[in-house]
Amino acid sequence: MQTALSEENHDDEGDFEAPLTHSLRSGQAESSPARGEEEYCSNDTGKEPMMTAADVTEFYASLERLGITIWINGGWGVDALLRAETRPHADLDIFIQQKDVPALRETLGMRGYREIKLEIARPHNFVLGDNEGHEADVHVIVLDDAGNALYGPADKAEKFPAAALSGSGSIAGQRVKCILAEWEVKWHTGYKLREVDFKDVPALCDRFGIDYPAEYAHLKKS
């Protein structure tokens, strides 16, 4: 396993707060930036959803060739930071700038993707899937002049710093943009934790020297 580039995974938090993931996870249908694929994996394609490493790297590279930037987060984002596939993933969570959404929809539409799970769709968060069980959980952001990201409705958007988008990882040997490890950890707090969270967060904290959040403190090895 390659050694993580720890200098790429530290940020100056400044006055930013971690996104209000707990408000999005507590019974609401909307997907928070960190919500994993396990929370909703059913679809209407007739196939069990699955995004393999090969699927992800091809997806990422095809958009990159078109000049469309995405940042990987969620389960694959954790594995990208760890530079190792730790478990199967039902979908791919991404951040994308609002200006690139039309091109994303057009490009994926030509590849057989369509919007699914319409009951949870929001302008800033929707799921695209094809008939082969590939799914992308899309989180739409707007960058301000300083590169800080705004996520959510304009009247109550969550804001996180440009540094949060400076993470770098690797999937199957392909370098990808992802969320900074510190922010992946922050986004995995403040809600009812899942089994995968108890594996992901300690792995990130140990790899990058991040303090364990209170919810995970009992897992820290003495």
C-alpha cells in the first residue's frame, strides 16, 4: 500500500463549521455529503447497484477528459484516501460544480444513465443510474470567489472551505480528487452511526493522525 500524502490532507478550518449532516440524516430523505450507499441502495433498474473500482476510474476519467471536475466522497472517497479498496460499494458519491451539471447529465445520458430515486431528488442532490446497476449520488456545489463551497438551498446552504476540496487519493492506481480526510471525518459525526462508519473513521484518523471524534473515542487503540 502506498503511503498517503499527508501534506495534502490537512486544512486550516478557520471559522467554518462542519456541514449539518445530522439534520440531513435524521429522518429526511435528502442525502448528506457523507451519507453512504448503505442508506438507500434500492433502485428500479432490476439490478443490484454496484460501483467497482474499474467503474469508478472509468467514470472519473471520462468526465476528466471533458474538462468536468468531480470530487469523490463517501465510501469511495474514504477508500481513495486510504489508497485501498476496503469493501464493495453500491454507488459513487461525488461533488460537482453547479455549472457542470448540464454537461454531466448530457454525458451520462448518452451512456444510459437517467435520474432515479426521484422521491429524494433535490436540485443540489440527486441520483443518476443506468440499467447495469451503476449509480452516482450527485452533490452540487457553488464555489465563491475564494473557492469555498456552498451546498444546499441558497437560503440555508452549508459552507465549507476550499481546503476541504483539496484532498488527493488513488483508486486502482488512478489519482483522483477527493475530500480532505479531516472533512470526511467531520461529515461522519452527528447522526446515527453505521457499522461502516466505525471502520472508516478510525482508519482515516489513524492514517492521517486526526483526533478521534467523541463518538469514536472508544475505538482508539491505547
